[in-house]
Amino acid sequence: MRKQNTLSKLATTIVLAGGGLIMTLPFFWLISSSLKAPSKIYVFPPQFIPNPIRWQNYVEVFNAVPVFLYARNTFIITFFATIGTLLSSVLAGYAFARLRFKGRDAIFSVLIATLMLPFVVTMIPIYIMFSKIGWVNTLLPLIVPAFFGEAFFIFLLRQFFRTIPVELEDAARIDGAGRIRILFQIMVPLARPSIVVVAILSALENWNAFMQPLMYLTKRNVWTLALGMNSLQRFETGRDWTHYLMVLGVFMVIPVIITYFIAQRELIEGIVMTGMKT
Amino acid sequence: MTKRPNSRRLSAEETFWGWVLVTPTILGLILFKVGPVLASLALSFTDYDIISPPKWAGTSNFTMLVRDKYWIKSVGVTLNYIFLFIPLSLTIAYGIALLMSQNVRGISIYRTMWYLPSLVPGVASAVVWRWALNPNFGPINYPLKMMGVPAPGWLTDPNWIIPAVVLIQLWALGSGVLIFLAAIKGVPITYYEAAEVDGASTLVKFWNITLPMTSSVIFFQLVITVIGSFQVFGVAYILFSGQTTSDPAGPGNSALFYVLYLYRNAFGYFKNGYASAMAWILFMVVMLLTLILFQLQKKWVFYETAGAD
């Protein structure tokens, strides 16, 4: 019995570690290619340690590609869209969790139903609306909607607010605190873990976004990092800049990895929460 | 003094703040969900290129679609992908979660390794996989070539394009693993102990305890994966869409996913009515499938709270 146990443990470890290594291989390759000459990237057999190491890729890329501009645009979208999502979702999440008013449950049901709605169904009318008010080729279509709530995050926060004892609120109200004060001074600090989850998930979503930026941002001066990469991998410059493409890839992935390691616990809890909708 | 929340009367103060706090969300629902859904339905009966006003087209968009060989192709590509991706992603994620639940050492490292790829931006992922799947230089064909096995032309052979996209998407299955892992770990240990007293084998325990106890989470993941699988866009666009919208999407349009073709119609050919008709058909199919899944779940999903409430 014991022998079988160690054997199955060994097999488990081999699958988890072996598979895990395969899963992480692309990261190493991304970094290694970002340090190669373009002619050394597509070679056989694959070369994992660059020879020679071209550190200058990380300097030259700034002359070849407007990295700062792309990074700034991506950052602006991510920052403001995340703020908007947090603000609108906290307000609505609290209202749906704690305040009773006529029509609340009906509105909430409609909101939850929209989770099933494929994005492409609303995509064209929203695009037409933004193009009519002249917002194409500005960052606004990627930021403003976030201030109008996102169903999934409202749901997440509502679930969390509901777990906070009502007595805490009642006590504050006896002391004469208004709703807004209760929300921001009592509820928000208590709900901090789930608010962090929403902030991280929303930031990642916006940082990684591709389809919407592609629709709205056709001019180079408003491009995000993802669009810059897309253009490079299509050889739109007419030159083989695969090594710069890889550097941009590293620039895009590093903030994501740092976020993961800083907020690992919250992030994993959040992912688990997203899968347990009951 | 103990007031039950349900017995409280609706207060004017709660009603006031309720509406104030929910106002942005209601506006959002109208502006970005309900309004556009209706507008999209209306557009599907018109021809509209944004520049000139929409022209009534009756049901012609829908009847044209059925005869459009590219539309039929895109349906085929998408269904092909779905039938391959859904079973693979759910079983692999569940399997890995089962292994991770076995209290092996170094679990947090494995969790990181399996989960991190799901956070990688689509463009970066596509760029890396373009190399990994390269028939001549990629590491996936490397061992095959060493062994003298004919290596598949992942990104060039029309028959291998969909498996290639499936592989790329499988790289990001980490969140599914975490969700299944939490579900498996959430099964009360006493159930297993009781079964062990009865001498149940590992397989019996899995089949009679683990699987039913996690079936509601499996069901939920299934629904999410189905809805998501119909909407593949980024990978297909980045890897196969070519320089212009008149280029085929992959050799012989083998990567012409439904949403990619829809996007081309809207933003490449400016056929917004046609694209809206496509969007509505997708919407109907997704809704119908979700309803069917919810009906079928009664047969196989086990809810612990039933009766215990």
C-alpha cells in the first residue's frame, strides 16, 4: 500500500512539474528571444541561451518603436478604466447588497443576464455611437464605459458586502452617520480584499485588451502596447523587427507577473470566487 | 428589538440612496447593453455603412448569410474548435486540479507555473506560439523530427490550424485549474472517511464523492467555456488575419472564426447590417445552448444544499 502511494506521488509530481515546465517554457523563450539578433530567433535547433546576448535590443527598441507613447496610452486606459470600474461597482454592489428599494431585484436580474450577452452583439451599435460623437481615435471609448458599472464585478462585490454583519452598519447609523459615510468608512475598509480582487482583475483585463483598442484606435499616436506589438508582428514596417517585438512582449508581460507575485493570494481567491457563483 | 431584515419597512432613505448609487449602472445597462442589443436587432434588417443612412433590407441579410460560403465556413471552423477545445480544456483542468489536491510538495510553485500563462496578453501569447508551433524551427516539432516522425505543419496546413489554436488556448487554462482545485478541496473530508470505512477504492471515491460534489462547479465552468468558445477572436486575428481583410484568414480560410468573420464584415467591408445579423444569430445560439445546458444539468448536477436548507 505504502509503495503504491509513493509511486503515485512520484507520478503526480512528474506530471505537475513536467507540465508546469512546459507551461513556463514560452516565458523563457520570450525573454531569450528579446536578447537575440533577429536572424537568430527562427533557427533550428532552437537556441535557448542567446549567443551573443544583445542587450542593446532594450536600448534600440526605443528608437525603433515609440515605446513610451504606447506604454503611456496603455497605462492611461488601464488606470482610469480601473478607477471607473471600482467606483461604479462599489456603489452598485453596496446598493444591491444592502439597500432595499422597489425594482432592485428586477434591475439586478437584468444585470446578471447581461453576463451571457456576447460582446459582438453590442459592439457595432456602441462603435457607431462613439464614432458619431467623434471619440474614435481617442482613449475615451475604452475608459468611459467603465464608469457605468461592470456586471461581473458588481456581482462579486455584492456577494462580499452581504457577508458583512448588518449590526456594524446599524451601530454607525445610531451614531448619526449617513449612507455615504457608512459605505466609505465602514463597508469599503471591511471589503478591502474583494475590492483588491476587482482592481487587479479589472486592471489585467484592460492592460491585456486587444479587440476594443483595435476597433477604436487606428492612428499610431493613440496605440497601446498590444496594438504596437500587433503592427510589428505583421511586419508593417517592412523590416524584420522580431527582436523588438519580443522586447515589447517582455514589457507587456513583466507588470503582469509582478502583479501576480505581489497579490498572489488575493488574485487566486478572486479567481476561485469567480468560479463559484452561487 | 431583534428586527429581521425582511420585516423592516421600505424606508425613503434607503430608496433614495439605492437609486442614487445604482444610477450609473442603470445608465450603463441602457447605453451599453439593452439599447445596443435592440439597435443591433434593428440594424440586422438594414444595409448600413455608417456614412450614408441605413437602408431597410428586410430579411435579406439573413437569407444571404445562409448562402454565404464564408459564413458557412466560419460556422464550421468555430464548431470544430468548440468540439475539440471544450472537452480537452475541462478534462485537463480538472485532471490537473485533482493532482494538485493530492498534497504533494511544492504545490504553490506548480500552481504558479500552471496559472501564470492565463495572465499573458493575447498578443504576446500569439507571438510566442507562432514560434513554438513553427513547423521547421519550433520546439514542438523538434522531438518529432528527431524521431523521424512526419511533423505537422501546425500553422500552415489547413487541417492543423484548429488544433494549433486549441493548443494556444489550452495554455491559458490555469484559472479553470484553480477553480476546480478549490471545489475539490471543498469536499468535506468526512465523506471520504465514511467511504474508507466501507472499504471504497480510490476510483469509487472519485466517482461517488468527488465528481458529484464538484458537479455544480463543473457545470458552471462548462457554461462559461461554451459562451467563451464561440467568441474566439484575438489569436485568430493576430496569427491568421493577413495584411488586409481581403486576404484569407489562414490557408483556405481555415482560421476564419465566426467572430473574426463578423469583425471583417463590420470593420473591413463596412457591412454593419450583415454583421449585426451575424451577431444576433450568435446571440440566439448562445442563449439556446445555455438554456439547454441549464435544462440538462438537472439530470447530472448535484446540489448539496437541496433539502438541507
